[in-house]
Amino acid sequence: MVPPWGSPAAHGAVPGRVVVLGGGVVGAACAWRLAGRGHRVVLVDPVPGGGASRAAAGMLAPVSELHHGERELLELGLLAAAGFPRYVADVERAAGGAPTGYRACGTLVVALDAGDRARLADVRRAQERLGLDVRALTGRECRRLEPLLDPGVSGGTLVRGDHQVDPRELLRALRAAARDRGVEHVAETGEVLVEDGRASGVRLAGGAVLRADLVVLATGARAHPHAPVRPVKGQVLRLRMPPAGHLLTRTVRGVVRDRDVYLVPRRSGELVVGATTEERGFDEAVTAGAVHDLLRDAQALVPGVAELELVEVLARSRPGSPDNLPLIGFGEVPGLLLATGHHRNGVLLSGITADAVAALAAGEDVPPEVAACDPGRFGSRTAAREEVRAR
Ligand code: GLY
């Protein structure tokens, strides 16, 4: 049978040459999984992990990030969260024991005033209707779980299944695992090379061409002619908690006078506070107003935040798609597989995306939750994709 993207050398059991464009958590995971299937993989990125992965807080939060009308994203996120322990165990093993910072610590969502409590109750009703594991708490019950919450916290929701990972550690482990599998890294920018209507490789900024049987596009929020993604700016802070006496034991998300804020405490003592959501094009400038607002809202929930050392302030762009579902699958150009548009969920969805990319590259089926992410939902279908579906 003719393979779906036209090259027997790269199909299924017959390994081929693959270039992965973009070395954030999604690209690195794809490179690692593809190499595990025997492909010769080159990962192209001038600064791997320097984009959205660098800012990501690492919340694995399909339930607490539920938005009305995003049922498919919820199903995808739940599938990814269920598979996350196996994914990180695989990565850690493949990376010779390097940690990923996975913590099954759950998430507490809290509200400050009566309006915030009403908003939380509204979301909780939607979560309950969907059969999700959520539990309403009084303010006192919230403080019993997290004693350093402000006395003004008036209620909350416990989400036992929303955990966390450290994206920087995960990426380090993925890169080590990929290297061990023989993935080469080229530290340059590159563009998809389209010849005779199909992707035939990547042209590097320096002019050299890397020929490939398959190109995987994992470039995140950068504008790209083959992927309808837009940058959604997020500003995020990193603080340091004292070695003795971490402020929080689990992720705390909050609604503070109708604004959202989250605090993600790591075992290392790092506390991530985020994040803004700004539709303003590609912009990595940190603003005084955003830092002020995040600190004000974090302190409103946990006053002890004021005492912490502020270590880092960062702005990066999430890759938003038109419907907030990622783009996973063959795009308009044969030979090009998209793995982008993960918006607020790149870390959570990195493992499931990599598994899907490796499966699609071999002409295999993907779970229905991932099939819903077919880029064809936004436009024309390619012959390549039709061939895959006809198999
Ligand atoms: N998932 C959290 C964020 O994107 O800010």
C-alpha cells in the first residue's frame, strides 16, 4: 500500500527521515516518540524550550480549566491526564532517571468575595453535570487544607484529579531521552520547504536544506502559513519559598474579584504565579501593570506571598487555535504533520500529541479524542489525510 504521506521509507515499520520543527515540550516529545519508532529524527530550534514551555506553570488541569462549550477539549484533557503518570514514567526511564517534577497533589480552587463564590458555584454545577470529581468547600474547609490562605477566602472547590508537573524538568528529561534515541538537534530557525505541492524538508535560516520524508510542525505561537494559530500572551512570575515552610501544599487557583490567578508550588521551593491572557499579537514584553495585578491577586489569597523573593518575570505566547482545540494531524500540505495550537494545555497534551504523531506517521488510528483535533476541521482536506482515513 502507498503510505499516507507518500514515502515508503518513512512509513510504519520502514523508518524514514523526519524533521521536527520546534523544540518545546510538544516538539521534543514528538521527536522522542518518533525516534522510538525507528525514524531518523532531526529537531530544529534555535532555543529549544525558549517559547511557551519556558513560561508554562505545568498545571495538568482539565477539570479546573473547564470552559463552557469546550467538551472536546475536556475529553482530550482527561485522556491526557489519565495517561500522564505512564508518560512521565516512560520519559524518566528513557532519560536515565532524570526527574520531571510530576506531583499528584490535586488542586484547590478558591473564591474571595460573594461574586467570586457565585462564579465558582456556576462552574462547579457544570463540572458536576459532566460527572467530574469536584467537591464544594466552605472557606474554613479551604483553610483546613491550606492554612496560609487569607481569612477572606470564602469558599472553594477541591479538584482531586488536577495535578502538576515541572515543565522545565520535563523538557530536560525529554531532551535527554531524545538524545539517547539518536535525535539530532540543529540550533537554527527553519521553514517548511514545499516542492511540487508537498513538504520535502526544512530550509534552515543559514540556507542549508534538511530533506525529510515527513516534517512535523511544532512551532507553537509563531505565525505560520500552514497552521491557523494566533499568539495569546501570558505573563507569569516565579517566586522562591523558604526551604523550611512552603506556603502551599497543592496548586491553588483563585477567583479574586472576578479575575483569575493561580499559584503552583513546587517541591523545589519555586512558586509560579500566573497568568495574564492577552490577545495582542506576538509580544514578549513584561509590563509593570501585569506584575502588579498578579502579585496583588496572589497576595489577596495568600498574604505570605509578599515576603517571597521574586526570582523571574516572563512573558510568552500560547499558541491559540480558532476553537482552542489543538491541531494534531495532517494539514493542507502532504508530508506535513501539525502538532501545534495547544493554547493553555501544551504541557498536559504533550504526551498524547507525541503518541498521536508517531501513530499518524505510521498510518495508525488515533483515539477519537485526538481525531477531533484533525486540522481539516478548519478547511480543505488533503489527499494525504483522505488516504489515512480510507485505510
Ligand atoms: N494553563 C495555564 C495558562 O495557560 O496560563
